[in-house]
Amino acid sequence: MKKTLLLTLMCMALALPAIAQYGYPYGGRPRVQTVGRHGNEYIAWHRYYFGLRVGMNVSHVNSESPLLDGSSPKTGLNIGLAAGTQLTYRAPLFLETGLYYTQKGGKSGSGHDKFTYDLNYLEVPLLIKYKHFIGNQTSIQPYAGGYLAIGTDGNIKNYGTRTAFSSFENDYFNRFDGGLKIGCGVGYNMLYLDASYDIGLANIGQDNFDDTHGGCFTINLGVNF
């Protein structure tokens, strides 16, 4: 999986400069237009955008249950599509959502006592993003919001007994996850880079007496159209 992730990121990094050299009309600084009966001025932004994203997760699982606790970080792939729409012509404020396949989880122990938890999801974020331009084609884009996710696959691996079993069966992890997402992106022309952190609020463990929550730091590289 790590080799696949590195190969994907390398291909993306090599391809993006070739795409960007043609320019991108939606990435430049907005222009002021005069509209309305009284000639009121407002900043005219392109109202919609779509994007491709690929990146890396560093995630963990914190649990009151020793069986489910995976507080050591685990890496995984994050890949998906983004779509945004401008909320108002008066400000560069956008609503962004999308659909991602994201690999999360955690690790615990070492040697014969080592466990790994693979928790892979289809995830839908819902974010409010502000675009602040610092040049003709460069923007800083802080954002905040939430996410909802449904588990698709994943295994718990017990290295001591050399056994593996489904993460979402046998009273281990719930398939539903949700929480808060905060982050900041940087746009240059049509290229995009961001970093974010997911704060899991849902109890992803099937034990009602022990709380289990996930956390995930993500770095994404992509393009906007």
C-alpha cells in the first residue's frame, strides 16, 4: 500500500506542472464589476469549481478499551473529488463538499503484541472555505466544517497469533464515523495543496461503555477546474 501511495503521489506531482502551464482562468484574482441600477460594485468570482485530490493520511484511534486502542500513528491513502460553490457575490466565501476514499486506522503494541487497525471509509465533507488572494494567482484558503463517513472495508491484524479479521464485524468497530474537519489550503493557478485534521466525534467502537474516537492528519495535492 505504501508503494502504491508513493507512486500515486509521484505521478500526480509530475503531471500537475504540465497541466498548469496552460493557465487556468478560474484561478486568477477576481475582478470588480459594476452591476445594478445604481452601479453598485462587487467582486465577481467564478461561482463553481471542481477538483481532484490525492494525498496521505496519518491517523490514530484512541479508545478506553485496551482491545481497540490504536494510538500509534498509521499511514494511508486519501483520494477523491471535490466540488464547491460560492455562497455570496459579496465575499469570497464558498461551500465545499466531495466524495473521498480514505484509509484510516491505528497501531498498538510492538513485536508479538502488535496490532494494526485498518479502517477504510467513503467520506463526505461539508466545509465553509474563505479564499484570500495574496497575488494575481495565489490564494490562501482556510476552512472548517464537518464530515460523515461509512466504513467499506478493513482488517484488524494480530501479529502475535498471525490472524486477521474484519474491523467492522465481531463487535469491534462501527461503520459510521463523523466529526469536525479544520484545515487550510493554498491555491496557485489551478494547482492546490492543503493540510487538514479530522477530530472524530462519533463513538466508532461497538462497546457502548468505552468511548473510541479517531483522529487523522491529511495532506492533499490536487487540481481545480
